[in-house]
Amino acid sequence: MVEDLRLDSLEGVGPVTTRKLSDAGVHNVMDLIVRGPVEIKSKTLITRLDHIKPFGV
């Protein structure tokens, strides 16, 4: 299930990005989907999300 997928299983998400997202309350792929790029950017100061690749691409 999507909520069980770890953030670091996504291409382009390493330990630093995983830590920033986790500190902002984003702990899995479902959290990433639900929150969306605007909320994530405002909470994490991560300015680029375009390097994160969806599964199978």
C-alpha cells in the first residue's frame, strides 16, 4: 500500500531530504501525496521537488 512506502524508496530522495520531510511530519509516500508541494515547501524549505521521480518512470 502507498502509505507503507518509505520516502527513501523514491528515486531522488536521500537521507537529508528524508530527514527534512520527516521533521515536517511527512513520514511516507501517502503523507507526501496528501500534503502536496506547496505545503511541503512551506514546512521544509525544500525548494525543488522536480527531482523526485514517481514509481515506474
